[in-house]
Amino acid sequence: MNGWRERWFTRRNLLRFVVVLFAGLIVGLLSHTPGPGNDDARTLEVHELTVAPCDPTQRACHAIGDDLSLDLHLQGRVSALKSFPVLVRLRSRTTDATAVTIAFTMPGMDMGVNRYRLQRQADGRWIGNVLLPVCATGRKDWLADVEVMAGTRGYHARFRFTVE
């Protein structure tokens, strides 16, 4: 048992270990990529849009900001466990959206992740199909959070609605 320790803990092996450790440290330091807070990290500006009281299951609801406005319409019969179409129409003279997502949550209840990326259409509309889960307690009140990405700017609008 003592023999392997004597063979392992020789000066040559310890020197090899120190060299490998030092080389690993140097490689780690040289390959460091900048993270948040460094000069080359991009910062996202998020702008909250003002939403007028409206039920997007009944008609298109409007949200407005300084340089972007949007309409949200949850079309068809909106109920849990039945797919329904979502339509978002953007209006802006200065902003070109690169992505639009919609996330559904229930206040005070964990309903899992219900986030959908909408697809851009040739006419500028963003559409998708959504399927909401059933709440085990029978609640039907939901929040729809629309997020629009445009370069380093983000836009957010929250709509309240109920399902059938």
C-alpha cells in the first residue's frame, strides 16, 4: 500500500500536476467571454404599453406606447383544452419587430409554461395557435402578456380575459 504512494508522490509527478493546473488556469483566463455588465454586453430597453380595459376574447384590444402600438385578438371560442387562434397587429413608423411572443398566466396560480412565439405574416400581422390548460380549481381568469422584440428594444402589454 505504501509503494503506490511513493511512486505517485514523486517530484516529477507533482511538477506535472502543477504544470497542468497552471496551464488550465491560463486557458480559462484567456478564453473568458464577457458577460452581463461588461462593455460589449447588449442591454434591452423594455417599454410598457398602456392597455385600455378590454376583453381580447370579444374584440381586438389596443395597447399604445410612444413609438409602437398593438392590437391583440384571441379569436374564435376561447376555452381551456381547445386550440384557438391569436392575432397581434403592430403599428409603428420607427420600429421593426423581429419577434412577438405571448405568454399566458393565471394570477396566484402555477399553470405551467404557456408561452408561444407568433409567426409573422406577409401583411405584417403576427399569428399563432394557442392551447390553454384547465385550472384544477375551476378558475377561468387569465393574463395574456404580449412581448415584442425590436433590436435592443422590447415592448410589453398585459391584457386580462376569461375563458368559457
